[in-house]
Amino acid sequence: MIKGDANERVKILQDEVLSMTAIDQIFLKRAQKERISDDQAIKLLNYLNSWDSFEELESFWFWYYDPRNPKQWYKILNHIYKRSITPTYLMN
């Protein structure tokens, strides 16, 4: 059974669908632009290819993405990107 808050989120999201490909592109373009080290790039790729990344991003997307105002969503993506390239996930 869906909770009341989840019903509200479904109404907000309407026909929106999480695109992992779009997130991958955002992260990889940013990594290239920032010229991150090989070690950081490997950490980023390992994260993007993991089931954990899907679960985490899907959950954040469902609860925080708003197609009318994606500002909060981009803050979350920024945090996850930074955390995914740190040596020991210090920003988690």
C-alpha cells in the first residue's frame, strides 16, 4: 500500500521517468571538464555501474525530483558526484 506522501510524489512526477543514462552523461561530462584523476574516474565509473548507484539515485529521484523546479535534484546530483570521486567517500 502506498503512503500518502508517496501518492503526492506520484502526482508531482506524473509521466517523468528516471534516466540513468542522462545522469551518467552529466557525471562523465563533468569529470572530463574537471579533468579528474584516473583513480577518481575509476571510482566514478565503478559507482555509475553499480546497483547501489541505481538504488540511491532512484530513491533520491522519487522523493526529491520536481520537473517544475529541478534545483534540489541538481544539488543532490552535485553531492553524489563529489562523494563518488573522493578517496574514502568522506563527503557521504
